[in-house]
Amino acid sequence: MDTRTEWTKSRDDLIAAVTALGYPAQLGAEMAKMLGSPRAMSRMASYLRNVKPQSMELIADELLSIQSDADRWRERKRSLEANMKYNEILNNGLYDDDE
């Protein structure tokens, strides 16, 4: 499955979970935009289906928690990539020998 299809499927699944609780589909669409990744959207949809929160405050709290986890993961990934590049420079030098 390509990324666009996966994202669309996850968004639609989240919207279905939101509407099953009686909230408007637009809420699910906005949540999908905020979460930004299929994995985060799937996690939120699972929460909605399993917990069936009784208030918007609980939904918002979980949304922010999942978003925070996703942001932390993205930052860690950027940090690891930067560290790999730094180590490559340390091991191979800043410039190629051909220059």
C-alpha cells in the first residue's frame, strides 16, 4: 500500500470512529490533520473505539497525548539522522579526497 492510500484509509477510519460516537465527520478530519501520520490516526481511532470517551475533554486530552508522542518520535528520528551524518563526517572527513 502506498503512503497516500494508507493515509487516506487511516483518515477515513478515524472519521468513522468519531462519527460512531455521534460527533461530526469534520472533527475527525481536523483530528487527522493534527495527527499527521497513519500510525497516529490509527492509534486515535483505536482509542475512540475501545474507550468510547464520554466527553470532548477526554478526546482532546488523548489527541494531544498522541500528537506529543508522534512529535517526540519525529524529533528523535531527526536527531538520530543528524548524529549519523556527524559520525560519517568524523569517520570520513568533511571533504572527499577527490576534491
